[in-house]
Amino acid sequence: MFNSIPPITRNLIIINVVVYIISNFIFKDLYSLLSGYFPLSPYFKSFQIITHMFMHAELGNGIGIAHILFNMFTLYSFGPILEHSLGEKKFLILYFVCGLGAYTLFNLWNYFEYQQLYTLFENLGLDVVQYMRNSDQYIISPNKITTQEMADNVGKLFVLKAGTMVGASGAIFGVIAAFATLYPESKIGIMFIPVPVKVKILLPIIIVGSIYLGITGSGGNVAHLAHVGGAIVGFILAMIWRKHLYRFN
């Protein structure tokens, strides 16, 4: 059955699973090397813009293995249809450009938060730039954190410095958005809803919810704005390509 999956979708699933096994059971240090950091972080490397797409939540940490299972099942569900419709080359472009769009929007929001924190700490006479450059430096000595608000802001800055973005979710949301754009009347079944729902109805609800959760920060450790970024790019590419869909192989 697995051999019946078209090659790009199949190989993407294989690579994601192999990287997950290697990073969890053989070379766990890959998480600190290949995950996506904020570009101003001292841990950022340019190749992470791509490699973070193949890293998923560590086994037994947070959502754990459910992260990669959900992403790969979704890719398995929607990928083959789009790969057949668009052709291998355009489907591969869709996947990676949506992943890049996810990383970009997520970090644009991070930069907006960074600017706010920069102004706040600068007014306190603290050097945020030096803190971000030095992996071992405190922005404020722990014994000088006197209020909960100050602790919260120090925590936010630390997350920008040391927090990571992992997963193919941005690329996957781009695939879903492209599918919804090309096949808006298609119906899919989802958990807790007893009847199939048209993707043109379901996707906007998911996007609005992701924007709310991403901006308010109430969505836990999930990079909701990355999902939005991937979906936006997927929608744009599908709108451009669907006019010439009959030309694709």
C-alpha cells in the first residue's frame, strides 16, 4: 500500500520518520542543531529555516509522538491528490515554500514581540542586544526579579532567545489550504463532528482560531501563526496555479 503513494509524498513521509527516529534514539543533540530558532538568537543557523520542517516534538515531551503522527497522516491524506493534480515539481515547491512562509510569519510576530521587549528593557537600562548574543548571560539577575510582570517579560525574552520551532505543520497547513482552494466542495470527516464538513467552510474556521491562539498566546507551545503562514502561502500558490491546472502533468 505504501508503494502506491506518489513519490514526493512518500519520500517526505519517509524522511520525516527517519529523522524522528534518529533524533530521538540515536543523536538527540540534533534537536538543538536542526530545530528552528529566532534569527536573532545566538543558536540560530541559516539551515534551520529548512531543517526545522523535519523535526517534531520529542518523544515523551509535550504532545510527543502525536505531533509527527498527525502531520504525516494529514500529508498522507491530502498529499497524493495534490501531487497528482499539480505534478511532482509544483507539489514539492508548494510543500517547501509553505514551510518557509510558516517560519517567516511566525518569526515576524516574534520580532514584533522582541521590539516591545527591547523598548521595555532598554528603558530599564539593560542591553537586550548583548543578552541575545550571549548564550550564557542573564538579562536581569534572578535575585533582582521583584515582580510577576518582570518575571513574565524575562520569560518571554528567554523564549525568543532559546525557544525552538519544530515540525512540518506549516507545510502541512499549506497543503490543506491548497487542497481547499482547488477542491472547495470536498467534504472531510473530523473528530467530534458527526457529519463531513466542506473544506471551504472548515479551513477559515481553523485559520481564524489559529490567529486568535497565536496572537493571544493561549495556545500553549503550538506555533499557531506558523500554521497561518503556511496556509496563506498555500492559498496564494493554489490560486495562481488553478487557472492553469489542466496544463499540469
